[in-house]
Amino acid sequence: MASQHRKHRGYASQRIAAEWFNEHGWVLAYATGAGESGDDIRRLPFHVEVKAQKSKDYTGWVRQVRNRVEDNLPYFVISRPDGYGPKSVGQWLCITDLETMTELLKDAGYTEDKK
């Protein structure tokens, strides 16, 4: 019973995160359905995995996304903490590796190298 609840919470988390992206400029983003492989949210210019699990295998989650990415687009994991619902989606965690974050910051212009 509890595992069924966690599964539904996971699918709901994907939908909530997709709606967040819809409301913030990525209007074509949508959550994938059960059993679909690949990103949990599609039609984004980056790769996203959504987790709503009690386990906190952050490095494993990031590795899961990184291992399936076959392009140079950024990737990250959205983690929905227990006790955080749709109203607090903006406070859910985004997790990626330092290499990806460094590239994102450089691409956004956060560098001392202003050649």
C-alpha cells in the first residue's frame, strides 16, 4: 500500500514540476506517463529527473540522468522533500554535479573572465 502511495506521489510530483515549468516560460513542457523511458518532463531544453523518494541517493540520481544523456544539454534532478506540496514547488531541490553547474553559471555570464 505504501509503495503504491509513493508511486502516485512520484507521478504527481512530475506533473507539478511540469506545471511549474509551464508557468515559467516553457509552455510545451509535459510530464511523461508511467512506464515511459527518458526524461520525466519532456520538451525542455535540458534534462530533468523528478524524485519524490525517502531515500536520498543524490549522486545515484544524478548519475542516472547523466548516463542516459546523449547530447550537451544540461541535466539535473528535482527532489521533492517530504512535507512539500504543490504550493511549495519553488522550494523543491535541484541537484546536479559541479561540472554541469559550473557550465550553467559560465553560460549565464557569471565569470570574472569578461573578454
